[in-house]
Amino acid sequence: MAEAGQRLGALLMRAGIITDRQLTDALEVHKATGSPLGRVLVDLGYATQGAILSVMAAQIGIQYIDFSVTTPEPTAIAAVPKDLAQRYTLMPVSMGDGELVVAMADPQNVLALDDLRILTGHEIKPAISTKDDILATIEEYYKVAEHAEEDDFIGSDEVEEIDLEQLTDVTSDAPIVKLVNYIINKAVTDGASDIHIEPQEKDLRVRFRVDGVLHEVMRSPRTVQASIISRFKIMAEMDIAETRKPQDGHCAVTVSGHKVDFRVSSLPTVYGERIVLRILRKDAIMLQLSDLGFLPSSLDRFEASFRKPYGAILVTGPTGSGKSTSLYAAINVLNSPEKHIITAEDPVEYRVPGINQCQTNARAGLTFARALRSFLRCSPDVILVGEIRDRETAGIAIESALTGHLVLSTLHTNDAPGAITRLVEMGVEPFLVSSAVDCVLAQRLARRLCKECKEEYSPKPQALIDAGFPADNLPDRIFKAVGCKKCGGTGYKGRMGVHEVLIVSEEISRLAVAEATAEEIKKQAIAEGMLTLRQDGLEKVRMGQTSIEEILRVIV
């Protein structure tokens, strides 16, 4: 460390940036504090970060960009989206002869260089500049580019925030804009997860999905249908002239001081284009395991599995059952400076500090399987795979779990035992599945009874037995939904998980190797203490958290 500092000092002296006396002073502080020599020189005021970087750049043979004298070219800025520039801390400088010059805080970031090469189709010539200069230049020059755009919404992966109130002020004479802003504001305020804009034969229907159930909130005349749909498409930077093909887009707005992202999809129907906006709240993915509604026994079983240093943990259930939330709750527990956590997702909807997140891109050839292979060369401790969709991905995930990595992923099966047989059906050898898979968590989302209006009652014993309660342990009183203003008249407010945690024991491993049916594996798991989804849900009915009707709705 000291030798490296002395070499840097000698280089700076030869360049005439510091004197011998200044180097001596700085080396004394460096030895006393252990702080890097470059940082000491900057703190003492003997050299600027830019001057030090320029000397280092010359030494390693790359260009140093000083943005106080260099002006980025508009063509270069147009070639690189702002979100990519901010993500990798880089600034496009110039472009010509098939080469793009990019100033980077870390010119050795291979992933950034590859992304730029794929995105722009140009060879990338990395240069170096200070992080602060790059970030300031991004803000200055991209702001000019954005002001030249017709609309304030951005449709890229990581978008600039737009304040809803500012939008209304700018276009206060546009009734359609006000109506669209109202729909967005109301959806966020109501806690909706989706907004559905649906053309009907005689009017336009707007529905929100709240706590997993769709509710109609308004209808508008068909005369405004085209304008409303076009407004949503403009926001998401979709082609408003194309109405015959499905499209996807992305936008973000600031509602009541909180940034909210939207995934926007359009689908042609017989009455016109249907728009669905999926609302992505940044705080939704930061939940703790204790917030997910686990029974203590199930939580202990699940937590004991993902705290192991290796093995595969699978979360199963249909779309919208909270699989990603559960995985990220586990990742939040594991996330620490001592662990290298890397994910492959499609798409990356939530950014989590401290985790290396990779978005798959089938067009560029970056599939789940290819990403997994690359991960194994990066020495990870924990790998999260968004979904196991095919034999190749399943095989690599299982092999990763067997070679000392903790692998978390999702599968689409109805229950936990079904995940074991699904992997075998995919073509993974049964003995590999039995050795690698440590735990399977199946789950559903059930609505919680509204605390303000839920009503206690005594049901008939036969109704309880029909629902699945054991005849020798029936509850005396349970609760039912009523409905009030606070829950919108539904009787429910918020959701919780209903879980089935299967631990792969020695006996279940033997059944897997013998290619036993899911039903046989389920019987053994129940004998070893597993609560089925129905049993877990009924236990929450007994605790007064939800109703029998809700459990019967979400669990067949």
C-alpha cells in the first residue's frame, strides 16, 4: 500500500503537480491514518482530484476528460440514455467513425462497456474523469436535452421523476391531462396495484385492482376514449400511431412527494386499445419477513433454510401471489457487506442497494441460463434467479446450489410438493433435485379483514368442517367481512401471505430419487409437520385475520 502511494507521489512530482515537501507531508498523514495518498493530497489542498486522475490516466494510457474545457457533443448524448449514464456514472463525449468516446468514473467496468456497445452499436473508447464532474455534467447536459422534448414523461428503464402537480400547472387548460392525473392520483391513494383502462361498446371503463381484486371506479364517454388512451401512451413513450399491435412502456410520476413507477401495456381489442398500468412502489419490496403474515412455525422453517450457506430455495405460486416479495424479504435479511448477492430478473422492477441486479435481455442473447453461467464466474455467495422457465436454467440453478451457492428462485406450481416433480419433469436428474433443493415455499395472497368493521360470529360446526377445520378442534367464534368507509365497503384492508413450507428431509429426498408423485411427497411432508396452504389459511381464520370465504376464494 505504501509502495503504491510512493509511486503515485513520484508521478505527481514529475508532472509538477506537487512538491517534494508536500509529498513528505502527505506520506506522513497517509502512514498515520491509512487513508489513500490521493485522498490525503486532496484533503490537504495540495492537488485536485482531476489533476491526480490526469496523471494516472496518462500512466495507464487512456484519455482524461476535463469537463471544464471539454463540451460533450449532442450526437453522443443522444446515443446514450440518461438512466444508463447515471447507472454506470459515465458521460458520452464525442462520436465519430463508429467510435463513441465515453468518460467514466470506472473505465474498467466491463458490464458498462458491453451494455454501451450493444445499445449504441459503436465501439466504445473509455476515458476517465472524476465522479463528481461526470454527475454534474449529466445533470447539466441531459436537462437541456429533456427540455427539448415535447413531453415531460420519460419511457426508459430508469426514468426522471415528474411531479404530478407541476404537470397539471403546465397544462392546466387540458381536461384530458387533468383526468388522467386524477386517475393516477386516486389509484395510488387507494393502494391499487393495477389500473385498467378498458374500452367498452358504449363507454370507457376504469378499474383498479386493490388487494388482488378488481373494482370499477369510473366510466367515461367513448368520445374521450382516444384522448385518454393516447395520453397514457405518450406518458410511457409508446407509439400512439400504432393501434394494431401490443406495446409496452414505462413511466414514473411523483404523487404526494413519493416517486411511483408504472409498467404500461397496451392490447388491441374489438372496441379499441386496452391499457394496463402496473404500479410499482419502491417500498413494497423492502418488507421484512415478519410483515408477510407467516405463522411462527412456518417462518422458523423457512428462515432456517435460507440462512444456510448453500442449497436451492424455491418459491412457488401463480402470478401475483407475492413470490418476488418473499424472495426479496429473504434477500433483505441476507444483504450485508460480507455477502456477494447477484440477481437475474426480467425485468428488474425494484432497485435494492447493495445487490448486483442483472436484467435479462433475450434479444441481446442474455437469457436466464446465460446470466447464471456468467454469475458463477463472479464468485457470488447468493444467487437469485427471477424464474426457472426451462430445463437449461433449472439444470444450472441446481448445479449452482450443489457447488456451494445459495440459490433462490421461483416456479409456477400449485403447491410445494409439486415443485419437486416439476423439476424432474423439466429434465433435471432426480438425484440432483433431492440433493440440491433444501426448501420449497408455496404461497398465496389473502385479503386481511378490515380492523374497523370486522364482525365476530359463531358459525355452524358443519360449515367449519366443510371448510377444512378438524372436527375435534373447531373454533368457537370467527370473524366475517362487513364493509365500511375505511375499506371502501369491501370488508377487507390490505393482504397477507398464506404459506406452505416444505423442508426436503432425508425421507423426502428418497421419494424424489424414486420419482414419487407429488401426492406421496405431500403426505410425507405433512407427517413431518408441514402445514398445507389450506391449513395455514384456516389457522389465520382462527386468529381473526381473515375470513373463511377469503381462504376458500384464494385456495382451491
